[in-house]
Amino acid sequence: MSPEPLPPVAPDVLAEAVEQLSARLRKKLDAAIAGCAEHVVRAADGSLGVRFGEDALVTLRPGPSGAVTEAGQAVCTCLLAPRCLHRAAVLGAAPIADADAYADTDRDTDTDRDTGTGTGTDTAPEAPEPTADPAAPPRADSVATSTPASAPVPGPSASTTPPLTPAQVRAATALWEVAAEALSAGVTAGGAVVQAELLRAAHTARLTGLPRAEAAALRVVRGLRAARERGRGQRLGDLTGAFRDLLSGAALLASGTAGPGEAGTARRAYGQGGSLRAYGLCREPVLSATGYGGVSTHLVGPDGSRYTISDVRPGGLARARGAGSASVALGGAVLDHAGLARGGLRIVGATVSPDGRLGAGRGVNATPLRGVDWSEEPASALFAGPVGEAVAAALDAGSPEADGPGAALLGCDVEVVGPAGEYLVVRVAGGGPLLRLGAAHPHPELPHTANLRRIAEHPGLALRVLGRPDLDRAATLRPLAVGPVPGEAHTLRLPEEWLGRADLGYDRLQGSHFPRGAGDSGTIAPAAAVPDPLADAPLWRVRRLLETGVAGGRRAVAEAGRGTDAAGLLAPLRRAGLGGAAQLAAALTAEADRRPRDAFGRLTDASADGYARAWLASAVHLAAAERSLVVASWS
């Protein structure tokens, strides 16, 4: 019999349990955590137990939200409880709960209710909240698509949002210090104790009204856990980005000069949007690393405003697969998400969040409308503009979601070139650039990858694509849906009831959906000819240095800056004209190796502040340089 999964645990509950341990027990915590999840047993009363020998049994009794949110919900039978190693180990083995999972559920549903949930992504769309530079912004904690400034509910303005309080500045300063120490330790030394310090600082940030900083800290903790466990699909680059987001946000808040919107909002505030019409564009499965799954349906208004309706709940992959045909919980609408993605709604008394989410309050009434084809207004406007301008606009708008649901959707007509590794290469119609199409959700149980492979078998096929630009990779688009190109003979032949598009995360393309015969492939470039300015530039050396610091800590960066390794790092950057990157990388390695000691060999400056600032400066410069190359690759 397979073990029961541990329930999510609130960050402050775990942080308090670790804080109560003695120094001797803290040294044993990481070893005690290993294997806890394999011995979970569910009792008849619904509680979960983990036994340690004959004398110790840890019992978890989650609250109504399904998460352990209070210290009393985790008890141990040993004599040292609650200051025991057993209790802290079980809590440390459990996943970290999302803030929305245990937030107050007694709020007025007219303005606050929403079936979606944050992803920690993110994600997954977890994932998965924009700010401006000087540093790369924190990722969003919602799964909704960002809406343009023309959305009917703009949200709080800078003039109405109060400035940061002294308590918020102190909390941000404490978070910066803890994050700097975690960065200095790296994955190798970033065990449960380091993670608990981050969780404590994150909880303090939440209590003072800094939910965006809390979300960034939780992403780092989850990334550290996955990296130490060598979790499937874990990328060191993702953890590097999470550290960059956390440090940049904390530094800005701690400076006291942050704008009013930098703190974020703990709950999405819904405003009255009056009566509106919204037409379905597509739907996509949502699958988060924290066990949530569901669907998000994208819609567009007559004025081009973007909206989403999400249904995301605990349940993982099974929930994501089944939610695509689940009923839409909005104002008594008699549609499922499959019908809404190809239909429309007239909504009276609509509540809309600043990021375009449609709320399901008691005063909302919705009636179905006939859907619009992608060739009709307002959907056709998505495919009208040059792709390069659309990507540049997404970056200028501050959308950080390179591969998450928070990024703006982009539409274009393309011609299939062929497969290239894990990607499908296409050329934008009208002599546009070559693009890579990559699976929006690569999980093998979802049909994205299989659909792209089938399309790749038809070079020369004309295709209309709606997807999310991957702003971290050169000329890469993550398609959510595809359809035929109006007026083209060699294009898709979709069933009439699909209304001219196939949702790649739910619909499966068959041989009958493709035209017979080969297309005109005489002018198609080879798939391997896609330019990649990111791969051609030596910026990968800086990226490797930053990731080395995240993996091995400060000591690993210092080693990389010594002897021939330093020449191999800096010389190629200078030859390529990247003098700024070389200067920042040299400053980082020098600061990592700076460990002043007194006459007795004791450190005179043990702070990680200078190292973290040098690392952050190089990371921010790298992100800006890579983004500029990404924009160039779309032109």
C-alpha cells in the first residue's frame, strides 16, 4: 500500500517548530526529515500519523482548508514534545502551504470569491505580479492572464495606496538578511534550518502587509527543497531566478523607496465591472507543484480587454485533466469550460480583479452568447500586429511570466518547418522570423507534446497559433491553441463544433484534421537554422557563475574566480564587448573570496550582505541583457 501524502503546512507552523529545537537537534533535522513521507498512515478519524520507533507517534490533523495551520494540529507522543525532533521532521517533510490555502474564508464573497488559487510558478501555473526594474520583478502568485491598462477595473492607484510603514521596512530588511545568508549557503548547506529562517521572515513579511515578498520567499524555499531532493523537472535556473526576485524585491522594500504597489496584495480585490460581454479564446490545464490542478479559460472583451475564469483546486493531474469539461461556476451560467472556450458570456453585475479575473459573487448573473471565430472581431485583433512589437510590449508592460499563465497571449499565423529536438520550428507568415514552439505543459499525461509532434509531421502546413511568449528563451512561443488560417488551402481541417481552434492541452489532433498531400516546402528553411542569440553570446558564462553560487554557495563562487577559471570567465565576455558583464562578474568573485580575518584567524566581517549585493547586481544585469537579446530574436 502506497503511503498517504502529507498535508501542506503553514510556513509559520514549521518555522516555529524548528525554532524550538536545541542546537544539537537542529544538526540532526535534515537526516530525520529524509524518509518521513514514506511512513505516513491515515487513521480511521482522518488524521495522518508517522511513527518513530515504539515510543513516538506524530499525528497531523489538518484544518478545514486541508492544511496544518496551527501548532496544535501537529502533536507528538514523545516526552520532549512539542520541542521534539520527530514533530519538526514531519512538518519539514510536508509541502509548504500556499497563502490562499489557509486564508480567512469568511470574507464577503461578492467582492472576494474566486475559484482560482495561487501556484508557487509558480506553474506550474502556480504558480505563477509585476514590478519595474532596477531588478527583475517577482513572479506572480496567481494563474490569471495579465490584463492591459484598458481593463474596466484598474485597481488601486499609487495616490490611494499608503506608503510603506516602518514595520514593513524592518520586515523587508530582516528578509533581505535571511535571504542573503541562504544565498551564501547555497543548496548544499540550505537545509531545513536555513529554510525555516526564510519561512519565519516570510511570515513576518506577510503579517506586516508584504505578501509579494512572502510569495518570493516561499518560491525560494520550495526551490531549495526540490534541488536538495533532486526533484524531477527541477531546474537550477528557476531557483536562481527565484533568488534574484526575492533579493531584488527585499532590497527595494528595505530601502524605503519602493513604490506603493511593490508590497503586493494578500487577496485579489474585486471591483464592480458592471455589465460586460466576454468571448472565449482558449482553455489551458493548470498544474502546480503544490498539488493543485484545474483549468483556466481565456476570454476577450469587445474592446480587447483580457479576462480569465479559473477553476483550480487540490487534486493535481487528475483534477487538471477533468476540469476542462467542468461546469463554469459563474452567475448560474449553463456552460462548461469546453463550451466557454468556444462560446461567450453576457455578465451582469460582473466583478473583475485588476489582473482580469472574473469573480463569482452572489450578485453576478451570466447568460451564454454565441462564440466568435478567431477570424472575427474582437479575437482577430490578436493576430493582426507584428510579433516583435507584441513581445516588446509584453516586456515594457513588466510581465515577468516567461512561461507561466501571467504572461500576455500572442497570436500569429505561421508555416510549419519541422521538428528540432523538443521544439517545433515554424516561420511567421509574410517573411517573419523563425520561431520555436514548445509545449506549454510538458507533462506526458497532457496532450501538448503529442499534438506538437503530430503537427511537425506536416511541413508547409499553414497554422494560426495563440500562445504565450517564453521571455526567457530566444524566439520561443508556448502555444495554447491552434487553428486554420483563413484563405489557405494547406491548413487544418477541424470539426465544425470546435469553432476553428483546438485547445492543445485538451483536444487531441487526429490524422483527419490535417490536409492530404504535402505543402509547399520549397522555400522553408531547415529546422536547425533558427538563430539563437542567447546561445551565441558568452553570457552563459555569467549564468553558470550565478547558478554555481546558488548550488554551492559563496565558497563555490570564490573558487570559480581563481586562477585560470577567472581568465576563462572574463576574457570571452570582454572580447564579445560585454565589458559590463565582465566587470560585475569580477566584482562578484572578488567579494565571494573576501573573508577578512583578525590576527587569531577569526572572521572580522561574517555578513553575507556584500556578497548578496554583488550577486544580485550581476543577476539583474544578466537578466536585462538576455531580455534584450530575446526581443531582438523576434524581429
